[in-house]
Amino acid sequence: EERGYDHMYVPDLAKYVKVSDYASSCYLRTNWKTLEPQKGKYAWDDPSSDISRIIKSVHDRGLRIALRVLVDGRDQKQNTPEFVFDEGCKWYNTANNKCPYPDDQVFQKHYGEFIEAFARQYNDPDKVDFIDGYGLGKWGESHAMIYANDGNKFQVMEWITALYARHFTKVPLVINYHRMLGDTYQDSWQETVPPDAEPLLNIALNNGYILRHDAFGMSGYYKDWEKNIALKYRYKLPIIMEGGWVTDTHRYWYFDDAYRYREGHPEDVRKGEFEDSMLACVNTMDFRLGETESWFEKTFSYVQRFIAEGGYRLYPDMVSLPVSANGGQDVTVVHRWRNMGWGYCPTNIRTWNQKYKVAFALLNDNNEVKKIFVDEQTDLSTWLKEAPTTYTTKLNLKGVSVGAYSWAVGLVDVTKDNEIGLEMAVNKDANLLDSGWLKLQTLTVK
């Protein structure tokens, strides 16, 4: 068999596996010019475009997409459509690779129209995991910024994060938390933390953003300021992790003595990334193009550990239910929940808005749902490791016909007519139905 980007050999398992079976989303970096090569002509409307074909491939694998849209083309090619400059947008860099000033009014007008169209297509949580809602600066990483007027950095941050937040109402928006956020220092990094770093970050967070960082495992770039931001928002905002070292080209063993990386040993970098991620209690980790092989071939144990320990892993460890009741009667249910993950379930974020709740269902003999009871008091974002949460709930059986039923429990999405929204961390046996409901004991309604 040949190794491929979605076909990796795992020595620990002595077999090939699909990478996509171990992932939930695919993060794509693209640019405005690719998505809107001509004014009002969008690549997603053309099924034969490269981006459409890539996204279809992702969805065909059962994954959602995540997107970052770049506009600055330094070190790359022109990432902003030419029509924006034809309309009078001021630019920097070179005539063959124009980069727009983000505080230019012409740029903001056309970019605003683009984001409105972009959101009409991708403000869909069934298909999109998150949107990287900034995309300015070098490589879209929000550093080495160039403004027409340096005094506009706060205005630009407020404008762009409010723009994304206005249009992406159902999909989480993320911002990089690093000290050079929105800063004009052209070497992209300095040890001194700019005084504007946290105030600029706060603008994005006040517009409903969550956190992302792309230098995990890099001791020179993921330092005390960044770690303290992660600590400050622990269990308040989820963190999306990306490793920083490109082990094929970066001299990670030379520049990163803090982690004692060895030349030619990418598995050392994987260990550093995993340990940083565990410390930050991240909700997701990444495989990344060019780094995936070492995750599967050299450090698969970390993949398995994240599946068991990372993010949120929610399950009921005790449920007390009645076995018989009269129709129309109130019954009392006691249920206790645990989170085995180091992260938390972010039902508190603006775009989720507590849409996931515990629910109980009554099933007939064919395992069809006949009645659902949503426990509105449940707040999954408060379930933390080593801290079980117990609820006592009254349910009314009004409208339930006489007969025999099975109780079931699940985590439903109240915005989708109480369909199962989240998988529980329970054993896959006969009691866990394909629908996602976990079948419990029987109930006789008299």
C-alpha cells in the first residue's frame, strides 16, 4: 500500500488508517482573490473551481471546513482582487503584488461586501467548524501590519471583527492570541509585549470571538504572555491549537533549546506541542500538512491520548428514573454528569448560545422517539474534569399514552428540533442507538 495524505501507516496498530477518521474538520487558508476573482463572481458558485472541489472532498469525508481568508500577499502572490485597486484602494508592496491598507475606505467597502456574500455561503455550522475572522497582516497571522495611518489599528480591529460578527451568527469566529496582534513591528516578533496587545484582543473577544494560537510547541513564541491569556480564559473560551514548527524546513532543534528538541526527530516537536496543549486545556489539536506523518508514524500515542483526554468528553455516570408512572403525572429524574476531558464544552460562546442541552426521551419498541423532555437548567459549559454535576429535574408525562417505553438520554441541539447534537463519551454497545440516544431502563405508563 502507498501512503497518502488521508492514508497513513500506524506502526502502533500495524495497519493503515484514514487520517480523516481521526479528525473533525479541515482548516483551509485561502485568499480573497481566489474566492472573488472578479467583482461579484464567487469561486464557491463554480463546482469546478479548485476551492469548491477541495471543500467537496472535505465534506465527502464527513468533515467540516474552517477557513481563513488572506488579503496581504507579502512572501506570496497578490491575495486581493485587482478590481479593488481599480476602484482606488491605496496599496503597499509592489505593483505586481499589491497589498491593501486595511484602514483604506475603498478596501473596507469592498471587503465588507465580500464578507457579506462569504457568510451567506458559509454561515452554516453543519458544514463549517469555525471562521478565522481576521486574516490581515503577514500570512494572515495578524502581525507585521502596515496601515496607512498607524493610529487606526483600534479602528481596524473593531471594524473587521464587528463585520465578521455581524454576518457569522451561527459559526464560531476565532482570533490569534499573540503579543504582536495588529502590531506594526515588521520583524513579526519582539520579546517586549506591546501595550496595545491585550486591548486589541479584547475588542475581538467583546465581538464574540474565541481563541486560537498557531505557535504551540515553540518556546520562543508561545511564552508567558500567551500562556497567561490561555489561563485567564480557561473554561470561559475554547482554544484552537496549531503547532508552529515546520519540521522539514525549520531548524527547530537550534532555535528551541527549551524543549530539548533533537535534529531529525519531529516526534520531539509533537511531544512539545502536546504538552503545551495540555497545559492550555485546548479543545482541538491539529495534524497539519507536512506534519501528519509523524503524528501517525512516530507519536500515535499522543493522538490516542488526545482522543481520550483532550477537549470535552461528556457522559452521565448516574441516572435515576422511575419505572412506572401514571399518565399526566410529574416524575422526578436525578442525573449526574462528568467531563473526562481537560477542556470544556463551550455552550456559553455567543454563536452557540446554550444550544446544547441534556434531554430525556421516551422510545417505543422500535426505538422511535415518542416524547422528548429537555432539561433547560443544564449548562454543559460548567462541567469540568473531576467536578461531577448533579441535577434534579421534574418531568410531566402529559400527553404520553398508556403503554411501555424505554427511557433514553442524550445531548440535543435545541435549534434543530431537539435532534442529538453532541456525542456522549459512552461505550458503543447495543444501548447506544444510531440516532445518538443512549437507551436506559423501561417505563410503564398506566
